[in-house]
Amino acid sequence: MLFIGLLILKWLFIIILAIVILTSLFLKFAPTFGGKPSADTIDRITNSPNFNGKTFVNLPSSKPFALQTVSNITPYTEGTQTHTTQSGNFLWQFLFPPKGKNPSHPIDTLPLNLKQKISNNVEHHPYDNTLKDGEFVWLGHSTVLFRISGKLLMTDPVFHSASPVPFFVKPFKMTNPPKAEDLPFVDAVLISHDHYDHLDHKAVKKLTHKVGHFYVPLGVKSHLIRWGVLETNISEYDWYECTTIAGNPSFENDGDINITFAPTKHFSGRRLTGQNTSLWGSWAVQSKQLSVYFSGDGGYSEEFAKIGERFGGFDVAFIEDGAYNQNWRNVHMMPEESAQAGIDVKAKVVLPIHWGKFDLSVHHWREPVRRLKSAFDTYNSKLLPCQRIRVTTPRIGEVFTLDNLPSAPWWEQES
Ligand SMILES: [Zn+2]
């Protein structure tokens, strides 16, 4: 009996030791954690006005948080259960999630038909029959593909999982899941920050030879280099740094495109240690005919109004709406705050993003879009029709233009 007990103890010890060693090796060597910044990047980081000597820091807030326009919104309720997450019951809801937190069936999505005809010349794309100028397609969460002044741009391409471990935090099941393999050549990829649901190392590896240039926050370049992207194809940005790229000469284009990295109230990091050593933010993209704002991630702040003033508003804003709860309010907006952010940046059209793909908090999967739409209904009801902000809610994979905005509540048909 004693012998059997010792034998079990021995094997338990061996198994625990093996788990500890394998976990340590994974944490030390797995490529998904990214690379270490070069001396040049470290120099830029240490000289950044947004770096305090140890980490990047959010901009100071000069006034207390208050929603000026969207207020008194009744939280969405389904049946008798309120899905609004209060700080006290977060752990309870995390352990015992509400019904409907994930879709029970595959979400009905549209197939991507964006395959490019073969072109040997990657500088010019004379056979590019993918999106037309001014066309957009949301690929779920924060991934949006659009063409501006002839150039094809994409925000935060994420297709695999939203965690360092491939089988955790997988995308919801979809009838036609968007795949990195189905994408055409993309001229520019804009990355908001290095969290796993925004920077997918497998997607970057698959897209390396299909992307003209990566625009990333300061401190993120080393990750992409470790995953095989040429250093010359990556540019790093501090807040309010900008660049200008030429329109695509193969298209009828409206000239240069200005791309500016702008602040958000968030954080960064791909490991438990070394957080906030790379920057986070949002992007403003402007041509003569079209202006686009991509919010990235962040809590509500007065910076949205400053961004609205500085850039003179936007034709369309992709606004974070999802993965929130009261405990995370400093780093993720509640849906009513997302609506306020859209108003503050002076968007004519708001596309809610950061929902519909991953289960990252404790709310019902449909709650973000329902609450945001409800907030805008309240806001718009006080305005003349021509003053109203339009909310577009395309299906994942549905191509649209700003003159032809999908607004059907398709998520109501999903279970
Ligand atoms: Zn994030």
C-alpha cells in the first residue's frame, strides 16, 4: 500500500515538474509573445513625452468623467435578467456566465470574395478587382478593410484566437469565417495596440507578403520583426505623429492620404510582466474625399472631443463597443459611452466594432450593439433628420459604402 502511495507521489511530482518546465519554456520562447525593441526604438520610447521612465502613461484627465449628451439611457434587459454588468457581480457572472453570452449557433456571415487577379507587379495592381474606392467590409471585432484614394487599408487583422494559447478564446462559430488566406494584397495595415485581440501573430505571419506597410504604435515593431515582417515595411508612431502616403496611381484616386496616430485611454502588453512598454491608440485616416476614424480600444475620455476638433470630424468612425463591464470602465467603454465617443469625434456614420467575434467579458454577445443603437435612437430623436448620426451594422463580410449603409438588426435572427 505504501509502495503504491509513493509511486503515485513520484508520478505526480514528475507531471507537475514537466508542466512547470513546459510552461516556462513556452513563456520564454513562444513567438506569440513578440520581440524586444531595438536600440533605436528604445531611444524613441525613452524620449517620448508619453513615457514616464518606466512605462507609457495615459494622458491626464482635466475634468471628471461625465457624459454630456447621451445620458439616462436605460440599460438593455432581456426577459427579467439585466445584462448590465455591475462591479459586485463580475466574478459571479464570470464563473456562472449569463445565458446567451455566446451565440448558440454559427453566426450567419458572408463569404469574402476579394481574391485578387494574379498580378506579378506588387507595386501597381492593375488587375485589382477587390474593394472599390469608398467600400468597406467589417470582418468582426476590430478588423475592417476599406479602400481610400485607391489604397486598400486594414485595421487590426485578427482571425485566430485572442490569447497566447491557440485553443483559448477562439472566434465565435460563423457560417463563413473570414480568413487571412482570403485577403487580397493590402497596402497598409494599421495596428492599434499589442493585445491579442488586436495583434494576431499568426495573421501577421500569413499576411507578411501580402501587406505593403504596417503602421504600428511605438514599441510594437519588434513583435512584427520577430514574426517575419521586414523592418523596412514597418513604421512606429507616437501620439499625434502622422505620415502621408500617395494615392494608388492604378486607381482613380483623390490624392494623398494622411494617417495620424492619436491617443486613447488604455494599456498594452502581451505578457503578465512588462505591461505598457509599448503604446496604444487610435488612427485618423484622411483623404480629400473621405475621412475615417478607428478608435482602437479605450475607456471614454475627453480626448475624443479633442480628436473631433483637431481633425474636423469624420465621414465614418469605427468605435469600440464591446468587452466592457463596470470594473473595466477605465480601459473599455460602456455602449452609451461608445455612442458619446462617436458624437464627440463628430462622426457622420458610426460602425460599432469590438463585438460579434470574441467572448471577452461577461455580457450577452448581442448587448453591445443593442445598447449602442438604443443610445443613438435617444440622441437622434432630438435632432432634425439631416443632423442625425447614422449607425451602420453590416453583417461580417458584407461590403458596403457610406451611401448604402446596412442597418438591419441581423443579430436578432441569431440565437
Ligand atoms: Zn486592448
